[in-house]
Amino acid sequence: MKPSLILFAFRLLAMPLLAQTGDRVMMTCGEIRALKPAAADQGLEARLEGIVTVVPGPVHSGLIVQDATAGIWVELGKARARGLWAPDFKEVLKRVRIGDRVRLEGVTERGGFAPVILPRSMMILESGCALPEPLDVTVPSMLSGRHDTLRLRLKGVVQDVSAGGQSTARHLVLKLVNSSGEIFVRVPREGLPPEAELLDTQIMVTGTMISLHNSRAEMTGAVVVTDSAEDVEVLRASLPVEKAPRLSLSTLRPFEPGGFSNFRRRIVGTVTLWQPGRRIILQEGNAAVEVTTSSKQAIPLGSVVEAAGFISGGKNALCRMEQAVLRVLRTQAELTPLDVTLKEMLEASGRRHVGDWQRGTFDYHFRLVRLKGTLVESYDDQGRAGQTLLMRCDDLLLPVHWEEAPATFGAEWPPGSELAVSGVFIMQPVSGAIDRFEPSGVGDVSLLLRSEQDIELLAAASWWTRGRLMNAAWAALGLIAVISFLAWDLSRRVRRQAARIAQQNEAEIRFQATLKERNRLGADMHDGLQQFLAGLSMQLEAAQGSVEMGRDAMPSLLAAKKLLLSMSEDFRHCVNALSDAEAEMHLPAILERTSAIIRACHPVEITVEVKGEPVSLPGKAVANLMLIAQEAASNAVRHGKARKMVLRCHFMPEEVTVEVEDDGAGFDPENLAVESGHYGLINMRERIQRLGGSLSIISQRGHGARVTARLRIPVLDEKAAPVSAAKSPL
């Protein structure tokens, strides 16, 4: 067999396999749209030619192309995000025009609603080509989704004109209504009549349908877009408002042999409710209707108003007028509300024969009525502006709402108040029995107030009702029983607690006294005995060193002896001062002796300065000030390595201060941590605090320190000073 025949046979057998593995090339829009989402997501190759029918603009990232089989979205932005399309799609969209014939190469993708093309390249083959012939369609066929991205044509009456989306400056959105339904159309501003003149016109629009969808790829609606004013043909211009046919408020959409008209209609009625920019309620005789409008003009209640707009009514809903233009014909006094009961209105509105409504006074929808009832409660209806009163009328509950009510609305009427309320009666219809061809019935009902004057207090609520009296009597008996039990139990608990507190107080007094004495003895030993022992140790070590080096140790031994004698004398004075707190002592003399001891203990130059007129102080004060000065000086020498020191004593009329200033290394008082076994600063503070004085420390690293103890004259009795619970140095 020839090799060419073998190759041909292989290709013939492999074609179905290649088609299944994604090598199939899509050549038309119809082929791509026929793909299932999973198949379109395989990125099948697509090569096709078509006419550009929609270029949405720079805020969008694609365009629509249509060939002889269908239309399709070309997603340039998504293609660039996936690395298929290199150029800036915004610049490309600026060059592309509607009517260009283009050649596309790319891959398929499932899209947000229908399959789309992600282009790899696009070439403009020809410009100014004729657009595909539009299809004549109906709204239901559009909402089926089968005309997505196709050019089509439909006609209808313009019932609303608004600026839409990000294209506000260039486009208008029209609500187009015909016998098959309503659809929205986006048209260019340029080349069309003003917005006010477009309302109530009948037009023929040719454009491309774009399906609206949600995140689940479910179709939610459709819109027709066109960028040419030539695609909008006015079939019938709008009529002047005064020439619009007038309808009766009793029936806005009556039977017409030729079918309902979608053109503007006109009604006249008296204003019973006016919410500017939203809606107005007009009443004529026994009928009232709701009219929506964007007008915000001031219209007093009771005015006779002409409204021209479009009749709208959905399933189970009452017909209303929309997009109305208002004109005040005359002003007059407000209508008098109809006195009626809720039960009467519900029974009348629930009648199944439509003729009863038309012949009698049984249609209370949107009527201005006056009802009487009992207030149950007032509350803030979440998600709705204003306040609501819940009233009981004829054993039925009725919400009474006022949208402009302040937060305090209803507070002046307690539950049980008898009220008369006037307002617009709102009824929500429900569907009737379809198999019996019945009209809509009545669902939820409410009353809408206009102002606070719509509420009248008939009778204030009596607080002492029979039920409340019985409840109060039982509550009083129960309260007496509870109070009696609580009094007995409280007396028993008080006796027990008093005995317990007495025991605790006695133990606490003993503990505080012991702790106070312990802290004082520990501080005295730290500030006195420890300093003397340190000086004695230094002199003995000097004597030992002199002996070892063959020198005379007698001077050091004599200094140690002198130090022991001074220590004995000072401790005798200190013990006498502490035992006899009232004995007066001379502070300057004590400080001179203290300085002599410090010189003997440490190699430091120390001077004593006395200012003011010295006075005799109690022995306890002198002893504690001496120990404070001794501790401060010892700390300066041992920790600060001070060489010079000044010990100052300043007598003033109301206080005496003892200050120790050195030239040592200094320290940081704010961040000073208490090391284990060192309680000098704590002892100094506790000493002066027990006497009612204060201690200040000024120091900086490298600049020495200044410790100042201040004591008021007369000295505070130590018994009245607070006892510190700090850790004892013992």
C-alpha cells in the first residue's frame, strides 16, 4: 500500500478523536453559541468573520460581532488578562466602529451568560458595511434569551426617560411599553428630541439585545442598545397633557374592546396625601388612587390636582398612575375623613362581586377615613422611616404609621388610651381563586397618617384597672412577706458578721502593731548598725593591711576604737530618743556627730551647713532625721563613689529640712530597682512618712544626687502615721 494512502486513512480515523480532544475549529458565531458551558470552557479554537454591531465604550472591555448565524460577545479585556491579547483594549475600542467587518482568531470561553470569544487577534477587513437585518420580536421572545446579541426591532410607547449608568452624558434609558410587555432601551442623547418631548411618544427602535444576568448565569432581564439616532423612529409624537383622555378614579383600566392603551391618561382628584418626589393620593367621590411622580412642588392637602401619566398594574395589585405630571387646578379645604369601622371596611373590600364596588361605597383602598380604637403599643418599625402605633379596632389589630414622626412620637399616649385616627387606608390585595375566576382579596392593612393633628385623644388610659389592682394587692402581700424574711435574715447575718469583724479587727490591730515595730527595728539596724559595722570593718581591714606590710597599725586601731565609742554614744542617744519620744534634742549637734562618724568610716570630704534659727525637736524626729542623713551619705559613698558631700540643715517657721548632696556617680530615681538585701530608699521614705513628712530625690547619672527630707513643725505624732506593709529588711 502506498504511504499516501496510509496517511490518508490515519487522518480519516483520527478526525473524530481530534474533535473530541479540543482540536475542532469554530467557524461561525452559531457554532460557538451552540456549545455547552463545559465545552466552551475547553478553549476551543475559533476563527470567524462578522460585522461589529455594538461598541459599548471605554468603560466596557468588549464588543458584539454578528454573522449570518448569530451574534457573540468578544471579550478583549478578559483575553488580555489571560495573556492572549497583547494590545491595550481601550485603544482598540476607540478605533473600532459599528459596521466594521472584522476577522477574529481566538478561543472560546463559557462567559457570564452565553459562550464568548477571547480573541488572540482581530483585523478590520472593511468599514461602513451594512448592518445585519433586524428581527421583529416581542418582549416575551426577548426574555426567552434566544435573541441575545442579535439585532432586532420593536415598537412601543415611551413611559419613562432617565440617564443611565456611567454613560449619563451620552445616553438615555427609555422604558418602552407595548402590548407584549415592557423593555428598557439605551439610545444616544444627540439627535433625539428633549427628554420631556420623548415621554408619551410611540417609537420604533432598532438595536442589539443584551441579556442581563446574575452571578449564577441566570437571565434576569434584557436591554436594547443603539448608538445611532437614526435607529429611533418616532411613529407618533406626544400629545399635549390637556388632550390626554380623562379617566374616572373608580376604574383606571376598564374594559376596552380594542385593548388597553399605553399612552398617557389624565385624572382629576383632591389631594389627601402628598409625599414630594414620591407619590400623591387623589380622591374623587368614593374612589381614591395612588399616583407616583418625581415632582417636588408644594401642594397643600385639599387641593384639586390634575395628574397626567401612565396606568400601571401588576398581578394582584391595584392599578396606579406612574410618571405623572401634576397641575394644581384650585385649592380648597381638606376633605372630611369618612367615619367608619375597620370591620366594615374589611367586610366591604372582601366582597367577591366587582359590581358591588362600582355601585356602592365599598372601595376603601387609599380612602381618607377616621377610625376609633385602643392603643396597644408604639414602636419603631425597623427598616421603615417614622414611627408606628398598633391599635385595636373592633378586636382587630391595625398598624398606624407616620413616616415623618419624631422619635418621641407615641410617648404621650400610654397603652390603653382611646384614640381617633384619621389617615389614608392602605390595603395589600392577595390573589383570588383562579379556578373560580374571583378577583383579588384583602391582605395586610394599615393606616397612613399625614401629621400629628390626625390623632385625637378620646379618653386617657386608666392606670388602675381591675387587673392591675389585683396584681398590686398580691404584689404588696408578697413584698411584705419578702421584706419580713429579709429583715430577719439580715439581722441574723449582721450579728454574725459583727462578731467576725470584731475578731478580725483585734487580730489586725495586733498584726499592724507588730509589723510597724518590726519595720522600725529593721530600718534602724540597716541605717545605723550596718553603717557603723561597715566603717569598723574598713578600719580593721586597714589595720590588717598595715600589719601585713610591716607598717604601724596603731592609727587604724585607734580610729576603730573611736568609731566604737561613737557608735555606742550614738546608739545610746538614739535609744533614749526612741524610748522617750517627747525628749527634745539639738539637731545640728547630732548632724555634726553624724558627719564625724561618716568621715571616720569613709574617705570623703564632708561639710555641715545650718541655716535659719535652730529649734529643739522631739527626740524621735531628730533620731529619724539622723538615720536618714546617715543612710543617704553612706549610699553616696558606697554606691556613688562620692568624694565630696554637703550635709545641710535648714530651719524654717513651719518646717525643717535635712539635705545630703554629693558629687558621686548619681542614678536614675525613676527606674531604680530594689536589689535583694538593699532597702535604704524604702527605709528613708517610711521613716519620714511615719512622721508626716516627705522625701525627695533629685539625681542624674554622672551628676551626683541630692536627697531632701522635709518635716513639718510641729512633728506629726507617729501613732497617727500610716503603717507601711512593705517587706521588712529583717
